[in-house]
Amino acid sequence: MPLADLPDHVSPFAHVPGTSEYDGGAHLFRAPATPEVVLRPRTTEEVAAAVRACTSAGLRIQVRSGGHGSAPCPDGALIDLSGLDGVTVAGSTAEIGVGAVWAEVAAALAPHGLVVTSGDTGSVGVGGLVLGGGIGWLVRTHGLTIDSLRGIELVTADGRIRMVDAQDDPELFWALRGGGGNFGVVTRIWIEAAPAPDLVRVELGYEPSATRSLMEAWWQVMAEAPDTVNSTLAVMPDISPQFPAGGLVDLVLDGTVGEAREVVAPLLAVEGLRSERIESCHYSDLLGPTPPEDIPVTFVGGNRVLPDLTSEALDQLAALAAGQAPTMLLLRGLGGAFGRVRAEETAFAHRDARVLAVANALLPADAPEEAIAAAREAQAGVFGHAGIYGNFSLDRGPDVTAAMYPPTTLERLRAVKERVDPDGIFAAAHALY
């Protein structure tokens, strides 16, 4: 798209292929991006101008906040919101530009003794995580990130800047909390922060031979744990000296070291324990570094939100981890505050889930289609037809969207989409097929 075709007030922050600004704005985490133009606004008013210019030019719009999305951007316009990264705190309310990353949010809230539950990685952008729901370290204590949202600034397809909350267009506010980027460009959010907890972090490492018994003990702990306990269990294949094969429990608790030891007693008793660390920490310490992007592998995987981990499911997961394709498993405990929100209150509707299960087969970069198909088939045999958390889904399409949203939820989302974006200008990672 020639820059000469853009209005004068848009062209200063519009960039075409062959420039460093284009390359920086078009960079996506493990996803190809070759848009016709990258727009890098620094104010909401510039975002509105960019949307109007794209609409006039007939360009579909995809949005980038932190760049961790896995949806490719093959054409059209990509609006990079990294310039809208301000964070201000008034009382217990945080006003956050969606181009900020969660490490910046945690750092801004810490002097006020506040936290907002967010993702696991500090470099993840605010916008993408929030619009998909937001499963993070304090999900059992404070629910999803969207459960603390109080207001949203949105630029709609007609270029208008709108304030959306529970009083002003409650149906759109509902859709924005879990419905992804289908309805416009979110530029700012207002979110109710919570008092910072006194956290203790437990990190336990295990030999690969402990996988089945470890998963059973972990589920026993999480099924009985109070809301103040949050945890993940990762099972790593033998792919790198940096990440030795075996299990890793990461658990945080609002309490004391002694209380943490009592909670994890069944895990400490699992045969094959090879490392143990229990210590106090700050919330910001939990936000890990960005995973490496240059791993020469093909990721084949998905996730499901499950109501339970039965003995049969544990057997299947253990077999998947020990299967022919090197597979990384991640289990995260849900329930607690996450489950006390009624399914119809937000577009994220899988509130009866008690565990998020993620599986990624790590195949060679040049893996044949037969190997990819075999990995998918093995995972399908474990996960069945349970719901999907869109933010962690590497796949997209009608089947994925149908698993993300129950039929009544999807029908409501489509109605909102038709009202606010009737021409389908916004290309979200998960379209409302």
C-alpha cells in the first residue's frame, strides 16, 4: 500500500515493508507477519485515525499488543499498540494502556501494595491476554483477569472512541471479556487491583519416572487446596540440557513457609523428587522471561479445560508424555474464584473447569505431515471434546471456535459482532465462524 494513499495525519506513523519500523511492528511470536502496512500509533486519537484510514482503503485490521500471539498476519493492516503503554494508579484502580506488558504493570502496582492477576510471562502484552480471558498465577484467588475489569476504551469500526462498561453497553462489555479482538481496537482498560499477598513459592523437580505418581499427587493437592493456593505442573521431554526431562511443580501460596510445606506434603513424598526450593517471593518474581523464539521445532499441540482429572485421564496424559513424539505437558489448577463467576457473566464461559491441560509435541522443523497428524491424533485421544482456552490455542478454525464458546455464548458474540463490526473489518485470532 503506497504511503501516498494515506491521509497526512496518518502517514507519519504508517510503515511499509523494507523499513525498521515495519519490521519491529510486524514482529510476532512464532507467527509470520507480512501486512501491507504497519501502523504504530501512540495515542487513542491516532488509533481512531488509523482505523478510519484502513476502513477507507478496504484493509482488514489485525492488532498487536505484546506480539505473543500465534495468529499469522498475511496481508491487510497491522496496528501495533506498543506505544500505548502507560500505567497509572488511583486508589485501587489501575488505568493501563494495552500496549504495556505485564512486567511493567506489576512494577507500577508494587509501590502501592497492589497486584493484578495476569499471565505467566512478563513480556506478554496486556491487550491480547485480557481480551481472551487471562488465566494467570492468581486465577484461583482472584479469577480471570477479565473478572477485575471495570471499563474499556474501544475504537470501533467507524473510527469512534467509546467508553464501554457494565452500564454503557453492557452486552458489548460482556463480549469484550473473553471474545477476543473481534469488536474493535481496545486502547485502555480500567481494572480493580487487589492487595498484594504474602507469597511463598514452591518449586519441586522430579525424575521422568515419577510422572504418573506426580500427576496424581499434584491433583490430590489441588483438588483439596484453598483459593490461596495456585499451581502448575509441567512435564518436560528430553530436548535440551537447559530444560532437563522430568516434572516441575510450581506452586504459590498466600501464607507462610510452614503452611506451604503442609500443603505440598503429598508432593514431597513422591518418589523421584530431585530438587526442592521453598521461599518467600513477590508477585513480580513469578512473571518469567520470554521463551526463546529460535527453537528449530514444529509445535503441534492444543489445550483443553477439563472438569476433573480422572484416573483414566492421568493414565492417558502419562502415556502421552512418554509417547514417540517428544511432548511437553502443562497442567494448571483452576476452580476457586475462577469458578464462582457464573458462565453467562462473561464471554469466557467454561467456569466449571477445574484444570487447564496443555500438550505440545515438539517435532523437527521439517517434520512430515504424517508425523504431525500422528501427534494430533494422540492428543485428541486424551482431550476428547472438552472446551478450549483460546489464548493458548495454536490452531484456529470453526472447530476451535466452537470449542471455545458454548452455542448460546457464540450466538451472543455473533450478534454483537454484527452490530459493531458489520463489515468484518477486524480480523481476530479466533474468528466467530
